[in-house]
Amino acid sequence: MNRIVIYILMIAVFFTATSELVVAGILNVLAEEMHISVALAGQLITAYSLAFAIGTPVIVSLTARMGRKKLLLIALSVFIIGNLVSFASSGFILLMAARMILGMSSGVLMVAAFSAAAKMVPPEKIGSAIGTIILGFSSAMILGVPVGIALTAMFSWQTIFLFLAAGSLFILIGMALLLPEIEGDAPVAFKQQFAVLANPVILSALLLVLFREIGNSVMFTYVTSYLGTILQRSASDIGFIMLTFGIAGALGSRLGGSAIDKWGSVRIIVISLTGHVLTLALLPLAVHSFPLAMMLLSLWVMSMFIMGPATQTYFIEKAPQSANLIISLNTSVTQVGLAAGAGVGGMAVTLNSTVLYNPWVASIALLLSFAAAAVSIRKSRKPQAVAA
């Protein structure tokens, strides 16, 4: 039964991830139909990220004692409402408000899903359970975004949000019927929950996440441009390559979860970050060999998704009493890193007049992530770190 519930949570994350990613795929259509600039339409992505980053840790902290089933049902219900508001939106302001609702509800649902999964399975199976849930995110890249683009082409951009609301309703019913009652965190005062940030193990691990996401975003934001201008691929080739990346990500999620159960989160973090740095550092040197460049890019994407379950498991292991808060802060830091990385990547493109060197800029940020990981791992092995 637990396995079925884990897959239900994975599908819920698939819907929330699709709601986040699909806007980038239909941005031009949104701008045209709302008679606004593409730059202004892009603020719909910013609104979602800010609501996710700011609202999630606050809401998760305030609801820490609430049972996970109740929190998941509430979060998914609000997510459905956000999609219905998006479907009914004819103006930019209302759609912006809907994006903020979707951002907060998606963040809370993701954190609650990780927390519920960690409490439903034995400690030695936490990695694979979280890896399965993260698979929902990579699946959104493979299926969710293309489905959203296709529905927009056939009907209208609002249709994808109706699809997400309808699909989420079925998942809501499945959760209500099958999800067991799962207790929340132990009662801890609001201020005391945030005191865990004074723990250098947690703080440096959050910096690891921040620099990792900055590095990945520097590259991933401009990856289609890299494929087109540097590797000389056509639009149809790029579509196929992005599908390949999605499959690599899905494979990475599965491998990462299973590997954590066997070798532990620390070892997988080190291996994954090594893969991040080496693949991107070598990429500009391999641009004259398309097969080699594709191999490096695919290994980089796989490393990204292997890393996801490892960091989530690491946080649960190091701060079990504040796991929900830390996981929510992790997701918030991820959103901040993605936004910052996009900006840094844009500056690199402007400075160099090419995206060729973005992998090297990204690898510098990832080296900082590696340094933060080393600090966190070293301090976590000291007895006083556990007491903190």
C-alpha cells in the first residue's frame, strides 16, 4: 500500500511541476493573447517563484504540527483552486494572483509529500521514496510541458490549467482514500524552529543548494541557445534533445534514490557534484564533437537529478525534528538560486557575446557548492553538530 501512496504523491508533484514549467513553454502565446510584452509575461514565472520561495517556509512552519494527510489534502485543494482561477483568467492581474496561489500551494504540497514519504517507509528506504517523488518533477519535463504546449495549440492556453485541475481532483480523491494518517512534527515553538539555521551543518548545506542551483541555472536557462548557436542544432533536433534530457533526469532520479539507500546521502552528494563540475568544465572543449558534447550534457542532467534525493535525504537525516521547515527552506533556496543563476547567465552572455562560456561560469558556482558541501559534511561528523 505504501508504494501505491508514494506513486500518488509522485503524480501530485508531476501536476505541480507542470504548472510551474509550462508557462515558459507558452510564454509567447500568453503575451500575444493578453496584449502584453514577453518581458511582462515573464513576470508570471517570477511571481510563482517568489510565492513559492517566501510563502512555503512560513506556511510549513505554522502548520508543522498538522497531520501530513490533512496538510496534503488542503494544499492540493488550494492548488486545484489556483488552476481553476488560472483557467478563468482573462486578464494579467488575475492570472498573476493565480500564479501566486499555485506557487505557495505547490511548495507546501512538495514539502508535505517529502515529509510523508520519509515517515511512511523504513529509514533505509527514504532515499528511494524521495527519488520516486522527484521523478514526478522530471516527468513534467518529459510529458507535462509538451502536453501543455499541445493543448495550447489545439484549444487555448487556459486548457492546460483545466487539465491540471481535473487531474489533481482525481489525485485528491486517491489521497483521501488511501493516504494513512501521518503525524506532523513534534511541537516546537515558531522561533525555535528557525533556530536550527544557527546549526552550521544546515546553513552550509543550504549554501550548497544555493550555489548548485545558481550553477545549474546559468547553464540550463540558456541550454537551448547553446544547442542552437554553439552545437548548430535545428529546432526539431533541440526538441528531441530536450526529451532526451528529460529521460536522463528521470533515470537520474531513480538511480539517485536507490544509490542513497545503498551508499548514503553524503557519498552521493560528493559523486553528483563531481559530475556537475567535470561535465560542465569539459563541455566548451568538446563543442566540435557533437556526440561527446551530448554525452557530457546528458551526464550533467543526470547528475542534477541524482543530487535531488540526496540533498533532501541529507536534510532529513541532519535535522529530523525540523525536517519540514528545512525541506521547505531547501525548496525556497532552490527557487532563489534558479532566479539568480538566470541573471548571472544573462550577464555572462552579454559580457562574452556568446553562450559558449556559460558552462565555465556554471562550474565556478558549482565549485562553491562543493566547498559548502565539504564544510557541512565535515562539521556534521563532529559530536557538537548533532547536539546543535
